[in-house]
Amino acid sequence: MVFKFILLVLCLSTLGVAIPLAEQMSMTQLATALPQLTQLPSPWSTVNASDPCNWSGVRCFNDSVVALELESAQLAGTLPDSIGELMYLEILNFYNNSINSSLPPSLGQLPGLQKIYLARNSLSGSIPATLFSAPNLVELELGFNQLNGTIPDFAPGCKLRYLFLSYNELSGSIPDSIANLGSIETMYLDALPVDGVLPSVGPTSLVNLQMSFLNVTGPIPDWIYQNTNLSILRLSSLKLTGTISPAIANLTNLRLLHLGDNPLLTPPIPVELTMMQSLRTLVFTYGRLGEGVPLSFYSQMSWLQELSLDASGTNGTIPDLSNMTSLEILSLSFNDLPGPFPESVLRLPLRELHLMFCGLNGTVPAALGSTSIGWLRLSGNQFTGCFLEPTTVTLCNIPDNTPSFCSCRSRACLPACSDCSQCPDPLVCPTGSTCIPGGLTLGGQNSTLVVVGPTIIRGNLNLDANATIVLTAASPSAPLVVQGCVSFAGNLNVTINGNQPLSAALPLIQYSGFCGGQKTEFQNVSIDVGPCRRARGSLQYGDTSLVVLFSDIDESQCSQVSALSVGAIGGIVAGAVAFVVIVVCIILYTQRKRIIPAFSMLRAQRRLRDSMSVSRPTT
């Protein structure tokens, strides 16, 4: 690699170049500072090295570099300050690499720079104040790094329209100069260790505002209600106080309102909310916003597509919700809602229904099995009997590792059942396989799903943190096929059938993708290849399959063990036969005085019966 860099510099110094000398030197230093340029169609250190305009990911205009676009290119190393010599640079896109330097202050001094995408790297240090005063910068994406220090002040006239700073280590408070963002449309400030209160002044041009997981407090500031173009407002997991202002009616374009996990935000909820017909998603989870607010308040909003009120203090019986004809997600778990299962929800186009630990009772209607619900969670209630299984079933905490799930002929028993006798018919599936007609959520401590043969889950598979999935690989195909998405957070135990020869790659699970588009990892993984084999196993965790990869496979001991086992079994059988023969002989000898007369009596009785049958007269 070093030889290639030397060759690059030599080529640049000996061959004619088209771009200005300062830019040529800047690109040379950049190529040296970012050495790992793999998986590129034309690496920077080979052909046409004398003209960076021919390098991969480089765009030029009038013999000047205007764009560096190397997204997910496995770049490592640092960003040199000499990048500021690229005076005509407009776009810098090194998204999703492994760059581990600080941000060069010279970036903010480039007069034509418009877009910076450096999220998902390993950047550290502070954000140069020059970035927030760059004259033409409109998009800045720095999320998912380790940037620290405070958020710099935004200069008057700052032209930023898109700002993404989430998931960094920025501290201090959100500056009041945020009001200088007169053109901002999208702003992400999530998961930052900032504190204080939300600024009392701010921009009014926002379309998408997302601030969550911050240690900020205070009421929702008035300037937020002045963003009349606002479509997405997410202020979750904060320490907001006070109430929601009736001024929320100004947000006539609002489609998503998420104020969940704000335990100090209290009712009343303004009635103006029920008149906002653009609203599609309403989330008031994990707080007090539901206290004293009946569910009938929300049922007026027939245009809602998602209503999530988990652990919001909502109480009372669930009313008729059949007029919410657009509702696709209804989540009311962890509220006090005693009464029977709300049959009105069966008339809704629901994809998800979450009613865990609501104090519901009685029987679940059989009509539940004919709905289009794709994810159903009803655990923690007092339901009895069985119901037709439409989709996903949540497993409960069972001390003996037996999940509370009976899969019969399209039936499931909740919340727990000792056996499947309540379900009248066995599950009918293709020969040699087991079908779970819908999705499956495995949750709670000691819940275990054991797959001993080819199994199909016709929905999503969700594995909670305390659950375990046990896979017994008995064929070269994946033992578990999930036709929906997967979400793994628990444990994985893999047992390879003793008769299954080990191959370099053995499929375990096939699926369509990750739930929510986010890849999750198992907590613990164990792979058992049997007592006589030795192999080094590792997981290949891809977008659509989970495969175990084996190396250093040694099965030579298995044939010896098998031969020894056959000999041992033969010896055991022969010994057992000999033992039985000896025991029988001893019994016959010791009981001969009783056995011989008994046989004689039986023979005499048979002769008498035969003689009587012969002399019987015919009629």
C-alpha cells in the first residue's frame, strides 16, 4: 500500500496535470491520509493518478474538483486540513466509513461548499465554528460519531436547510442562536448529553423537527407552534413540563406528533388536536398525558393511522372504535382498561394490535382469526380458552422453559396452556415441516423456542432480550424460514444433528429483512457440533439469512466412535440374551415339580375337548 502511495506521488510530480497545483497537492495528501480505499472500481493510487478528476468518486468541472463522493467505501485514516485547498468543492460525501480524525476547520472556509455528509464515521473533537458560518452550506450531516464539546453558535444568515447532529457526545445547551437558522427545514438533535432548557426562540421554517433522548426541560416553546409547515414533530424522552398549547392548531400540516416518555407533561389535551385532519400518527406513550382523557376523545380522529398510548395513564373501558376506519396500529398496553376484548377493533384495517397487561378478561372472539392483523400482543391479560391464530403471538414468562404457546390447526391458546387438548385439530402443514401461520414474538425470561425440523413462520419473528431460540440443524437447508422480518435481542443456541455432515456454510435462518430496517444482534451465541467432532464456528449475519461458517473441521473421530458404538451395542445385546437364558433355566429347574404336572393337566384337558367336539351329534 505504501508503494502505491509513493507511485501516486511520483506520477503526480512527473506527468502533466490539468487541475490547479494547489488542488493537486491537496488530493495527493488526501489520498495519503485515507489509505484504505478498497472495493473501489478504480483506486486512487493506480491508473490516471496524475489527474485526480479520473479517480473514483471524484467529479470535476472546468478542471476543478467539485465533488468527493465515497459513501460506504471502507475509508480509514484522517481528513487533512489541506482539504481546504479544494476551493471549488461543493459536495463532500464520506458517509459510513471509518474516518477517525477531527473535523478540519478549513472545511468551513470553502466558499462553494454546499453539502457535507460525514455521518457514521469515528470523528472526534469539536465542531469547528466555521462550519456554522460557511456562506453556502445547506446540508450538514455529522450524526453517529464521537464529536464532543458544545454546539457552536449559528451565525446570522446561516443557510442550513438540513442539520443532523444526533448520536454524538455534544454537551452544554442548545444555543439560542438556533433562531438564526432562517431556512432550516429538517433538524435532528437526538441522543446528545445536552441539558438546560429548550431555547426560547427558534426557527419557524421547519418541516421535520426531531429532538429525543435529551436531558432538557421546560415547556414546549412557543416558536415550535409557529412552524406552520411542520410535518413531523418528535419531542420524545425529554423532561418537558406543562401542557400542550391550543396553539398546536397552527400546525395544519402536521402528520406525526410524538411526545412519548415525557413524564412531566400533563393533561389536559387541547380539543384542537381532534380537528387536525392532516395528523396520521399520534404517540403519547410512557407518561401522564392519558390521565383523565377517555379513549373516546381519540376515536373522533377517524383519519389516524397510528394511535399509541402505552403506559400513558389511560383508563376505563375501551369504547367502540369502529369509526377509526384508517387505523393501522393501535397500541394501548400497560393501561387500566378492564373489560372484554374490544370486538370493534376487528372491523378496522389493523396491521398491529398491542393490548398487553390491560386487565382485559373473558374470551377472545374467534373472528380474530379472519382479520389482517400482522402483529398481535395480548399477554398479561385474563383471557380464557382458545382463538383462531391470525398472526403474531407473544409468549409469556414460564418458569419451566415451556413457552405459553399451543400451535394447533390455526389456533393458539393464551395467555398459557398446559397442553393443546383445548385445540381440537392438529396443525396441518406440508409433509416434513411445521407451520406457524402468523408471526411469533418470543418474550420474557426463560421463554424458549425449540426448532427441531424444517419450520416456517408466516410472519415476523421477534426475539426479546431474555428469550432463547434453539435450532437443530438436520438438513442442508435452513431449519427456520421466516417469511417476514426478524428482530433478535436474545440468545441463540445451535445444535448440529449428529448425522448431519459439517460443511463450510450451513444455513440456519432465512428471512426477508430486519424489522424497522435496523439490524439487531444476539446477546449470546453457542454452537454445539457434537461430542466426536471438532470445528471452529462463526456466524455470517446477512440481510436475508443467518449462516454458520465452519473452519478447521475434524470428523475423523466420529467413524471410530461409531465402530466402537456398534461393537459395544452388540456386546450388550449378546450379554443380555445370555443373562435371560440363564435366568429362565434356573426358574425351570427350581419349579420343575410344579411346571411338569401343570403341562400334563393342560394336555389332558385338550384331549378331552377334542374328543367332545368329535362325538357331538349333528342337528
